[in-house]
Amino acid sequence: MSTVDDIEDAVRRLAPEDLAAFRAWFAEFDAAAWDRQLSQDVAAGRLDSLADEALTDLRAGRCTDL
């Protein structure tokens, strides 16, 4: 059995209040991981082409106010 299988089994056996606590912890953990990855991508310039495209569209009047 893999570690993931073990974790899935353990999560299935959690009491409702423990599952709620795990959900809250995991949501924060996952958001922090996403934020770190996004920061790394920005620093590496991986989003520059998307920013350039958005600015081009804005200058060309192809955007609408939200």
C-alpha cells in the first residue's frame, strides 16, 4: 500500500470534527503552496507573456471595466 493510500484511509476514518480541522489545515497548506508556486513563476518571468498580452489588450481598448 502506498503512502497516499494510507493517508486516504486515515482521512476516511476521521471523526467529523477531526475531518473539519483537517480540511481547514489542508486548505491553508494548499493555498500557501499555490502562493509559493505563483511567486516562483512570477520571479522566473513565466507570466510575463500573459501580462504583456493583457496590457496590449487594455491599450487597444479590448477590455471592459468590472
